[in-house]
Amino acid sequence: MQEIDLQKLPPGKALRAVLGAYNKLRPGEEIGVTIASYPSGLRMGLVEAGAKHKARHSAGGDWHLIIRGASQSLSGAPGVHHVVAGKSGDVWTCQRARCAARIDGAAGAVAAMREVAVTASHMALDEAHGRLFVGDAGDDALICLRASDLEPLGRWQVPGAPQLPVVTAEGIACITGGRVGVLGIVWPGAEFRSKVVEVGNGPHDPVASPDGRSVLAPCAGDGEVVRVSLADGTITGRFPVGDGPAHLAVHPDGTRIYVANTFDGTLACITPEGDLLGRVESGGWAHVPEVTPDGRLVYVANFFDDTLSVFDAVTLDRVATCATDAYPHGLNISPDGQNVVATGFSADHVRVINAATGDERARIEVGQGSAHTAFLPDGQTAFVGCSISNHLAVIDMVDCRRIGTVKLN
């Protein structure tokens, strides 16, 4: 097994070097890497890239990683990635590069496309106000576009490679800059105004609180969910939840918030006031939680284990475990509550799961690098972003079969 010594590199450069080496591996091939430190930012970078590894802290203070090859890393795949859908039947997507697009969902065709970013990442749709917010990790910015034709409406600098925006019902947009520990907030009005707030170590995917008055930011490096007031951007609470909180999900009745803790592999549940109601084991690299629309079940994507864990939303008892394809980067539940789609970034397929029972309905070939899924309002058609193949795969959710492909270029 090849060994690489990166002890002289700072964490950011070490991460880039590790991923460069990972991209050269054949599936199943392993390399050993020695690094000086293993901070949360480097750890989360490897998790998000899909570079599965095991880490050992040596007696001398350095760290040794054994990394196994699977596919091109997500961080190096510039194709179609995130997908969101509106109640109108339109679908929006962006590449991890320059382009964003609006898709006519019924026709399955590109209706508008524009170069908008240096490295676009994820989006948040404010359909009520006709706006689409896009994180531009490559230019440290949050972008606002007119949703219909993608005409730029605003751009605000947010340091730290911001990627994961959220927008409230009132049209307030927030995004984290994970590399430098900040949260950017943009308030709408006759003129937009913005603010950048320091929140903690490694903030990841924020959500709006059930009452819409705050945003909750999971800070992976601190093991906390940080509550920030949307009135003025002040921090109003810090809530310990576990090691490596990454993504959050709000229960439909607003009484509970679920937190996937990636580093310790647990699912935590807190109240909107921050009281810890419980924490249970989920699986390796537990990362993305989703609640079924009826509020009965919580699904969690375990990136390292290639599984979904299914929990009772009230008791947190595990009720099922579902196999996925390699690296289930995306976990999405259809709006009708019938189906769960788990992507497999390091494979060619997605799995369709019966949301009520956890039973597998189908395994569908969609292309390489499947990342995120969005559904038309009736839940009968899904669009899957495939970052390596650089297309959207269109799925008939009734018959569980692929029915088309949408390419941006």
C-alpha cells in the first residue's frame, strides 16, 4: 500500500492533497496518509467528498488515515448537483461550476440557463417572492437570482466557501461559511441589507426555526447547534447535541428538531428551545436526517455505512435499516410521503424506498455521481442531479423507472 506523508501541510492544503490522491485510486485500492492534525474542517471535507477512510491518532501526535478508492470525489465533480422544485412544477438546478438552470418539469426541458457563479453549489427557492438564492463557494458569495429567468438581483460576500443557503417564509436568506465559522444573513426590502455573524467552528447546513424568528446553524467543530436571531443577527443560544452536527430536520408540527451528528454517528433530537430530548446511535458518518410528511418517521443517511436508519420520530426507537448504493449523499422524501430516494454518488444507481415501511421498491440506474433529488408537486416524477455524468435523470416514481435525461449543455 502506498504511503504519503503530508505532515508539513496545513489542514486546507492537506485536504486538497488527500483528495488529489483519492481521485487517482481505483475502486477498492487503498493508500495510507500521515497528517499533522485532523481538525473538523478537514474531517468534514473528506466526508462531503465521499472519501471513506479510517483515522488513527499516533502516540507521536500525528494522524494516520487509510483511504479506500471508490469514485471521483464529489469536490472534483463540476457537473449538475443540487436540485429544487417549486409548487408551479418548475425545477431548478445548478452545476458545481458556473451554470444554473430552470427546467420545465412537465416538458422535461431547459427553460432558462445562465452563468451565474464561479463555483455554484446549493440553492434555496423563495417561490413566493420569485427568487432563487445560490451559494457560490468559489467566490465567497451568496447570489440572488430572479427565479423565472435567472437574472441576477443581488450578490453579497460571505467568506469561508459558503455552500448551503436557506430562505425563510419572509424571504430572509442565510448561508454558512464553514471554513471561517460565519453565518451570512440577507434581509429583503426596498433594498437588501446583509450581515455576517461569527457563529462557531465548522457551521454546516442551517434551517429556519419553526416560528421563523431564528436560524439554527449546526457547528460541527463545536458539537453545538447555534441559534441566531433573524431580527438583528445576535446569537441567542448554543445547544450541545453531539460530535459533528451537520444537517438538521424540523418535525412538521414544529415541536422537535433532529440533528445528524456525523463524527459520532448519532441522531439527536432537541426542542426549538434547545432542550435535548434524546440521542441514539444511527451509523457511520450519520449526516442527513429527513422527516416523513406525516411526522411518524425520521430517516438518516449514514454516509460511511451505505445505509439509511429509520427511527420512530417520537421515541427514537430504530424501526428499520435500509441498504443504499455507495455514498448516499442525497436523502429526499417525496411530497406525497410515499417514497424515499437515496442517491449513490459512488455508484450508478439510486434506491427507492417505501417511506412508510422502509422496504426497497426499486434500484434504478441514473448515471454517475447521483447527488440530490427533487420531486414535482404530485410526487410522481423525480429529477436526480448526477454530478459526474453531468445531467438530470428523470424518474417515474409510480413505475419506478428512468424515463428521461436533461442536459444543460
